Amino acid sequence: MRAALLIQRWYRQYVARLEMRRRCTWHIFQSIEYAGEQDQIKLYNFFGYLMDHFTPANRNLISHIFRENEICRDIEWERYFCYKNIEVPELYSGPHLSFPLTVSNVADLVEAFKNKQQLHTRYVLQLLLESWKLLRMLPNINQVSTCQTKEITICGDLHGHLEDLLLVFYKNGMPSVEKSYVFNGDFVDRGKDSIEILLILFAFMLLYPNNVHLNRGNHEDYIVNLRYGFTKEVLGKYRLHGKKILKLLQKIFSWLPLATVIDQKVLILHGGISDTTDLNIIAQADRHKYVSTLRPPKRRWVASGGNSTAGRHKVNGRMDNSLQRHCSLAYNSPLRSRYNFQSRSMQNFSSKVNLAVEEELKEQRRMAGLSQSYHDLRSSLSSDSDSDNYETYEDDSNEWKQVIIVDMLWSDPMPQDGCIPNEVRGGGCYWGPDVTEKVLRRHNLQLLIRSHECKQEGYEFCHNRKVLTIFSASNYYEVGSNRGAYIRLGPDLVPHFIQYQANRSTRELTLRQRYRGTFSLRALREQLFAHKSDLLYAFQDYDTDNTGWISLKHWATAVEAVLRLGLPWRVLRSQLVTTTQDGMLDYQGWLRELPITEPKTESLLETMYKQRSNLETIFRIIDSDHSGLISFEEFRQTWKLLSSHLKMEISDEAILDMAVSIDFNKDGSIDINEFMEAFRLVDRTMNLPSEPNHTKTDE
Amino acid sequence: MADKESAEAVISEIHRRIAEAFNVFDNESSKSVDVREVGTIIRSLGCFPSEAELHEMIAEVEEEEPTGYIRFEKFLPAMTKVLMERKFRPIPKDVLIQAFEVLDQEKKGYLEAEELKKYMTQEGEPFSQDEVEEMLSAALDNKENVIFYKDLVSKMTFEDL
């Protein structure tokens, strides 16, 4: 019947359009997320730059993050944890814990969190103390056997999504002597209940130490936390003792084991592997020395000069390969292109500055812990000098291990053979099926389970089903974006998957609502707004007759050239450009519509807007005592440093103007939250339909 | 403000559009996509093929020995031809509404859920259970349990392209 056919044709087309949008949304979020992660690394390199180039006065601003934790000895740590002085008031209605923990304690804890209650500081500190004591005794690699525990459940990234953890417990049962669990890192950041998840996991670990295993993720890192929300969450929920809690967690994170192996056949770790992964070396490392996997190398390293690498050469014959990998940037290595990603550095902001290959190389090496130039390294490798300085030898093998550990926590698999630096994230590497083969064979393993990447179905195989990604935070990007999943592994070591999606209302969302993807569009519009000036220049380049109009084709090309996110702009165009005439766009009008308010000091505000996450991170770092305030002088200095690093001209007057227009407290100190609020106001005025219930928090 | 572009420029722009849409589904940058996604790609480029027409096209771009994947090399020329020849044109709104009116024999202005379900699963190129469930969940007016098709057509039409 023709009518039916017509309707079916039309409807199928409609569904296809929605599906396309949904897939694009996915790519948008991923590209923006990874670009953000890159920024983080670049920000870190910025700090390295500061340390190298500025006066002691400036350096003090942030040198504390490069210092070893002041309290080193265990006894002092135990004293520092001092929870005994903290009284629990009568009015406190939350859960009470007694140590050693009992089953009902932990059940109460979970129940309390389900009811949005908070655990009292005293108990938090106690719990953390006990957890730290336990973690210290664990090896770098947990060895687990199914003969004791029958089935094992493996969860991936949770990222503060308490609903998902509760959902897993509901569907699968809570951890017990009968029910073992492995939690594969990234418990915190992004979601709003990171501390609750952490406390639950630690509690279960204390209760069932032989059955609950935690692996460290790249987000179990205080520097990453500064940017991605965990620090803010803790300070917000524990106003008085938040700083102490965070400081303790710094140490505790570094004591988290790096991997778990089941029946000596299945390797579970957070990020992945590289061509240099060697479990024997990893097992011997002092994992707690790597408080942050983003930490720059210690100074004395560089002073040791050529001798040092000879020592390293002795440590690990395989090193050459990795040096090769790190140095391959000098030889135009094929950048992995998911969508032709290009490496973005903070310096690229003023697009006139182009990083020379050598600069890029230096950045990568600094990050990997190698500060010497490529030439020095090569020459010292070929020389046969003895390392007469034992201390530096130690340093080197530590730096070397740091590379291996960074790889374990940050790497991603790729379809092609080989092993290349992970330019997208800025840390770790991309490894191919041949590397999987090699590493698995080296250790007689049959499967690698990792997390670190969000997958639409919650899990995904690759590399001939030898690598399995498991991700447990559903609706990670926005409501409806993806399902979460967990794995059940029995003695046969065949993985079984259970998928889920938190937020009951997802099922009720209509077809169109589910695929609306307004959140991703909003994120995209933010990016566009942040690049307004550059976009204007690019458009004007195409508008040779100065008519104020350009073709949609040129629009797409220009946007990609400026933003470099590798997104399908022609596919997205209909959602971003709503008013055109005869296939032409009034670009100035379009740019004007991106936000509603026209900022006065335009380029300065644009810069700040784009860098706001970085700025917030910097501020929080400067605010070393976590008071929420920095002095105007500190603010001014930071801004000057940042702008000189970005090769931008900023006068004191301009900074003062900016300060005045954002209305700081008159006592000369700046409330960080107030400052960041200014950006949230810009967000709100961008006139986009808001999603009523979204689980992803803004940072 | 007509765009005086040469035919070449028009074609290269078309190529770029096709490449973009294709790449959205090319997860491994392997220049090929799962054959089951080809329909989505073609439709997302603004075409309204029937299932039969779709299968014809797939047969054209498939390998000699079907691998389950369609390569970009073969897809590009075929799709370019489709777009240049303006095949599988969109269905005008009024024609669509007329189609609904044919089903709505009593001219009520709406269709019962069961009615629509019956037609969609028994006539033309039938929907699967999943497809019809999804359509109903999107189309059904919750309060009155019927489908006001005129509203539906307005709601489910993309204005662009």
C-alpha cells in the first residue's frame, strides 16, 4: 500500500537523522574531553616553564606543588590523621562507624549515602587512616585466584556517579566473602559524589580485604583532581577539614595498587600498556613515590649530565625502543587520527605561535621525565661511561618507572600496529595489536581488561578480543549518552557483561528528546565563542569583497581550521547555523549570536573564558591553604605570567579594569568562586535550552 | 547573492559532505563502515530511499564477495551520483499528511495506536517490533492515546538541507 510505504520511508529517514546526530554528539564530547585533558598536560608544562624562568618570588606561588609532601615519616602521618580530637555532635544524624568495621557499619554507610547523607569528618579521617594502613601493605600488583572466590566482578570508571555504583550493587549484590570485586580506577572527578564512592570502596576494602581490589586510575591524582572537580567537591562538602582530607588522599592515592591479575591469566589495569610494559619491573617499583603521574622531574636529575643514562641503559635493555618511541616525533611520526586530531598547546591560542618540532619534543620528554635533549641522550647511550653516582642511577630508574606507570594509567589502544605517543591525551601512548600480543605472551596472559575510555555500550573488545574496555559510568556525557557495564568472570575466565543505565527517566524520554544532544551543542558553542576573534579573521579571509557574507562551505572550512577538533562540521551545520540566505551566512551576525552579552575587553575576556578551567586550576593551586581566596597581587602575577607564556600583551591597567568589572571584594582578596561565577553567567546567557536533569557537573 | 562556483567546486564540496558523514561511522579510521550503517549514512545526507532502493544501492557498493563492510572508495562515487541526480528526494509535508489521511479512513484527524501499528507492521515494507514501538513512543499523545499525525509530521521534520 503506497501510503504505508511513504510513511515508512519518511520515518526511517527521520530515525537515521537522529542516529547521525547521536553519533556526532558522541564525537563532540570525546573531542572536547580529550582536548581538555591535553590542556591539563600543557598546563602542567606551563608550570615547568614558570619554574625555569621566573624569580624566586614568583616561583613560590606554586612551588609547593613540586615539593615533596612535608610529612614524610609514617609516625608523623599517623599523628596528622588525628581524628581523636574531633567530636561527633549529638545532632549528627549520619552513620556512625566503629573500627574494625562491621558488615552493618558498611551497610549503614551505603544506605546513608543513598539518602544523601554525609559521613562525619571524624569517621572520614578514621576510615582513611585504616585504608592507608591496609594499602601500604599491598603489592603493586594484586594476585587474585578464582578458586578461592569463584566469580569475580570487574567495574570500570565510576567518576563520582554514585547512582551507577548503587545500581551495580543492586543488580549484582554487594561485595562479600562470596562476591569479589575489582574496581579499575577513576573513582573520582566529574561526577558529584566522588568522595562517597571512595568512602564506600575503602569501607568494603577494609571489610573484605581479600575480596575487594582497587586499581589506581589516572584520576587518582591530586593534580588532576584540581581541575576535574574532586578537590572542589571535597572542599565544598567538608569546609573545615576538607584540606586535611585532600592532603591525606594525596598520599593514599599513591599507595593504590597499579594492577590486578586473575589466575595469572587476566591482567586488569586502568589505562593500558606500551611496548615497554614489564610486570616484573612494575612489581618492584616504589609505587608510592609517584604521588602524581604528572609530576615533573626532580632538579638533581638534570645536573647529573651524561653519566646518568649509561646507568639506565644497564637497567633495561628494552629502553631503546621506548626512547625511540618518544623521540620519534623528530621524524614526523604519523599522528594517530581519530578525526585528524592535531596537538593543541596553550601556545597555539595565539595562532601566530607555532611550536617547532623540537619544542614539541621537549614537552613530551619533560612529561616523560627526560629532560635532556635528544642528542645528549644518543651520545651518552653510545658512550660506555660508568655511572659513578648511585643517587642519580636511582633517580633514573625511578624516572624510567614513572614512564611505565604513566603508560599504565593513560594509554589507549589503537587499531594499527605499533606504539606511538598519545598526543590526544598528552600522556601515555597508543598501543597496537602487536604490542598486545607481545606483552600478553611475555607474561603468559590471555586477556587484558582496562577502562579509561567511555564506550557507548559500556564495554568494547578490540585487538582480536584480547583487549576489553569496561566503563561503568552510564550517562557519562549527558543523559542517554551511553550505558555502563560490569564484567563477571568465573573460573573459565570468559567475561560476561551486564549493562545498565542509571536515571530511570531515560526510558521515558521520547525519541527526539533522547537524541537532542543539546549539551554537546552547548559545549561546542562555548568553544566557538572562545575562538570568536580567530573565527572572525578566518571568515574575513574568505570574504574578499568585504560583503559580510560567506558561503556555508567556507564556514565549515574556516571553523575546522580554527578549532581543529576534527568534527564533521557539514553534518553539524544545520544545528549550529540556523539563519542563512541562498546558502550564504552573515557571519558577523552569527558570531554575535553566540553569546548574548558583548564583552567590553573582548579579547581578554575571550582568553579568560577559554582558559577558565586552566585558570581555576591555577587559582586553586595558588590557594595552597585552600581558603578559597587569593590576593589581588597573586592574581595579577598569575595573569601576567600566563599571558607572557601565551605571548599576549596585557597591561596592568587592563587587568585592573577586568578586576573592577568583575567586582572583587574590597579587602584586596579574590574569592575564587566569585571569579568563576562570572563565567557561569556567560554560560547562562548563551540562550540555550537547558537539560532539566543532567548528571554531568560543570567544573 | 548567488554563489558562482564551478561544477568542480560543487562536486568537491559534495565529496566533503559524504566523507564527513561516512567518517562519523568509521570508528577505526579504516575507510570502511559496517554495511548496516550505510542506510543511516545515506539518509543523513538528506535522501529518502525505500528499503528496496537501499538494498539495491548496497548491492552496488558491496565487494564482489560481501565482507560485511563497505569501503569508502566504492561508496563515494555511488553516493555522489545519487546526490547529483537528486535521487530519493524528500517527501513533501503535504504528501505525507495525505498518506496519513489515506490510513485515517474515517477522517478523524488522528489514528489509534493499534491502527497505526497494524499498518506499519503489515503493509508496505513492514517495521520490526522495535521500530514500531519506538515510533509509537515518540508519536503517541500520552493523554489521549492517539496519534495526531499532522502534529507528528511537523515535529518530525528536519528543516535543513
